[in-house]
Amino acid sequence: VTATTTAHALKPNLTDPSCLNSTHPSYNHIDITTFMHIFPSIYGILCSVGVIANGLVIYAVKACKKKMVSDIYVLNLAIADMLFLLVMPFNIHQLVRDRQWVFGNFMCKAVVVVDVSNQFTTVGIVTVLCIDRYIAIVHPTSEKRTIQWTIVINMLVWLGSFLLTVPVMLYARVVRRQHLEVCMMYLDGPEDMYWYTLYQSILGFIIPLIIISTFYSLTLYHVFSSIRRVKRKQSVWAKRATKMVLMVIALFLICWSPYHVIQVINLTNNNPTIAFVYAYNISICLSYSHSCINPLMLLIFAQNYRERLCHRNAPHTLSNDLHSL
């Protein structure tokens, strides 16, 4: 799979079955075409559920008159996911039309930029939220945890994410292939694809994962050290902290690990099997699902969201519900 025949290295467009068929004699074109036709429906469901869930999260946060630090992070996370989900119909349309892009070069660049920017923004916000949780639990008297400072941090995350999409702005374009116009990342050769894939995986997955794991481990260490000192008084809080920590890390790993692992494997995979193509497209679907699962997790496990949506007076803030994050 060369750089010019692989999509976005590769996210908004999926692998082209006709290209793979020519490099692998045993490739079943009918099977993979049928398999690919499933994805528009899956993406449509993810988009619909995600827009509703993120809309409810945004409403729940806005409904709180006195916002806390965690509310700002959650609000920005929901906005980032919502922006991505609002451009997903363009990708769905391209899949339904067998990868044909009809919206022009400007919209092609815009959709791909929003797509990739969402990855960096979401991971960035989750990372700084982890650091904030560490400070809140280990250094609760810190004067840096203010609403104003939190807004500045989130603005820097958005700015950093936008700057990280500069390569996407340069390479995303409409390319004419086999009498079709396709929106894709048109990289000049295997070497460019190699560096872009490493760029995306290191900055969008490996470094954030190291930071998240480090700060969650330090937070858990502090929690269980406190339990040994005060015994049962914080046992409930500790169990809840452990559960939420494992849930957030598991969600991050399940949704993004397959995508980045397969991206790296794809660099040296010149003769992809049908199983690899199935795994490749499923990994893309999992990465997309992160924008839908994020708000659902908050709506299910953060009690104050449900209380706000039901217009009940919540004695505690959302920050308390997320204090174990």
C-alpha cells in the first residue's frame, strides 16, 4: 500500500479495495466491498448518538451556574467531539458514493483538518485533565486551579492542536483516481507516509499515554497511601477512584491503540490480507467511536449530569463527581 493509494495515513478515507486487489491475488473483492458497505450505517449511528450525548453534556455543564474546574475540561471535550461529529456526514457521504468526493477541495481540507484536530484536541484535553486530577487530589491547596487558568490551558490545547494539523493542511486534497475525485492525504511517497505516521502516533498517542499513565499512577499511589493512614474513611472514594481511572485508561487504549498499531504495521505491509483490511477498518471505526463513548460514559457515571438534566438541585458540583478522574 503506497502513500498515494492509502487514505489519510489514514483516517477520513478507508482503504481502497481495488488497489489491494491488484496486489493480492487471493483477495475477495466482493467480500471486502460488502464489508465496506456496513460502515456508513455504523458511522451514522455513532454520529447520531454522539451528537445527542455531547449535546446533553454541553447542556448539563451550561445549566450549572457555578462552574468548577472539571466542568471546563468536560465542556471543551464535548465541544471538540461535537465539532468532529458534525463533519462526519461528509465522510459518510463519501463512503456511500464509493469514495467519490463532491464537495470541492476547500471542504476536503476543512473536513480532514477537523478530523485530525479532534484527535489531538481530545487527547490533549484528557491529558491535561489527568494532570488536573493529580493536582486536585495530591495538592488540593494549589492556587493554580482556577477557572481563569483552566480556560487558558484549554485555549492552549486548542491552539496546539490546530498547529499540529499544519501537515494535514498541506497534504489533504482532492485527487482524481480511476475517474473518481477522492478526498485524501496525498503524500509524495513511502518516506513521507512513514514520517507522517510516526508524527501522528507519537504526538497523538504515545506521549499522551505516557503522561496519562504516569499521573494516574501517582494519583492512585497517593489515594492508597491515604487509605493506610485513615483506614476505612476513604475506602469508598478509593474504590471509585480506581474504577474511574481504569475506565478512562481502558477507553483510551481500546479506542486508539488498534488504530495506531495498525498504522505502524501498514508502513511495511505491501501485500495486505483480507484479515488485515478488516482489522484496519475496524480500528478506524473504534477511533471514531471515542467521540460517542466519551459523553455516554459521563452521562452514565456522573450523577450530577443526570440531576441537572432532570432539573433537580444537586448539592454537589460536577467536579466532585469527577474528582476521582
